Amino acid sequence: MKAPPTPTRDGPRINREIRATEVMLIDQEGQKKGVTALADAVQLAEEAGLDLVEIVPNATPPVCKILDYGKFRFLEQKKAAEARKRQKVVEVKEIKLRPGIDDHDYGVKMRAVFRFFDEGDKVKITLRFRGRELAHQDIGYALLNRVKAETAPVAKVEAEPSMEGRQMVMILAPR
């Protein structure tokens, strides 16, 4: 018969779960007490009515601090939630053009491109060729260079114009 596996806990080890024999101790006021035997450190924590928490387990000896573990976990969760809230996922928005696009339609598309940059998203400009338009790729390059020139103050070119089958693609990212 095998012994059941010990349950693994997420987060730092506390009190008697700490496996080192000696620890670098920091007391509840944040004062560095120096290298201390684990038993003495746990006893000091119990006398203060707090927990001994392993803060830096990879150090030799591991750094442990005397603090209220419940409060510590609450503050860590709060920090993680705040970090998730501030995180912005960068999306790639696509704008599709044609080589013979009219000036007004081009203006509408460019307003959308600038709005995407304001939101912090990347923009993929796709120029689709149909039929005999494929013979005039120079018109496509000229159009994408015009887009590149107009967006230069607010965006940088992440991928230069290149042909992918029947379409020409360029990717722009906000500065």
C-alpha cells in the first residue's frame, strides 16, 4: 500500500510546513533578525500570535517573515485582481481595401484605423486584388505607402507590405 500523496497548497509555506532548518528571519515590524533556527522562528511567531511565512523559498537560507497569513493572502489576491483589471489585451483589427478605392471611402477607412490606434489595437491592412487588378500591384503598393505615410505620426509599421496570394497585407502597431 502506498501512502496517499500529501496535498499541495498554492501559495507560500507557513509555520511547520517550512522544510529548511535555518531561515533568514524578518519580524513583524520589518526588522531583519538574521539567520535563525526554524524552531526558534516558529516559536517567536506563535508568541506574537502570528504566522511564519516563507517569502523567498529559493534563497539560501530561505527568507521568512512573521505576519498574519490570512491578511497576507487577502492582500496578494487583491494585488492579483488589480493587475488583471489593468491588463489590456492587444487585438489585431482588420481593414479591407481595394486598389481602386475612392477618396471618400478611403477617408472613412482611415478614420476607423485612427480610432483603432486610439484604443491601443494593432491594424492589419488587407488590399484585395480581383481579376486583372493583380497585374497592377504597383497601384497597391502606392496605396499602402499612402496609408503608411498618413499613419506615421501615430503608428509604426510592424510588417511591411507583402503579397499573400491575391491580397497584399501590411500590419501597423500604435506607437
